[in-house]
Amino acid sequence: MILEQLPLARQLDLVFRELKEELTSLTSGTVFVQIRNNMVGKFGIRAFPLESKGTEVKKADRGLSESHQLSFRQTALESLKLKKWSHGEIQFEFAMRQNLLCTSVTFESNYNMANLLGSSRNKGHEF
């Protein structure tokens, strides 16, 4: 399978499938996906594996269920419709609250000044 031939949505679907087992043991965290030229590079989870109430620290009994993961993946895929850049990072935060999955999405676009200066010479701009 050649990554360049896969649409970004399909790549993101593969990311969530790869993280399935880890998400099964987490109730909160952030899935991050680094993108360059609309291709997924590095991805993973920044996890919050322990919760505390006062001095009591405990590990979550169980993480996201199959239906929670399906909902989470659908949210992530829908969010791609709002992305307008080719280089950056997407962060998908998630947390279980009273057996309800809460998610939010953050986009971070990245630009390279060397590329900007190199392309501006071709357009006749001077700095």
C-alpha cells in the first residue's frame, strides 16, 4: 500500500484503527496526527491514564467502548472537511463524562519561511 495514493480520510481511519487497543484502556487524552503534504506522518496519543480525587489516585477501570470509538472516529473524519491547509497537526481531545464521550478538535497549520521566500522569488516579490 502506497501512502501517497490514500486519501487523507482513509489515512486517518487507519490511524484510529491502529490506536484501537490503546483507546480501549483510556477514558481521556488527546489523539494527535501530524500531517505534511496531506499525508499522515507521526501520530499517537497523549494520555491522562490516572485520575485523582483528593489524595486518592486511581487508574480508569475501562476506556472507550467500541461504540465510543466509532463515534470518535466519525467526528475526526467529519472534522477533515474544515481543514484548509496541507502541513500541520490535528489534535482530537476526548474525555468520558458520566458515560458520555466528549470530544474537541484543534487544527494547527505549519508554514516554512524558507519555502515562502523561495516561492516569492518566482512571483516577483522582494523583501
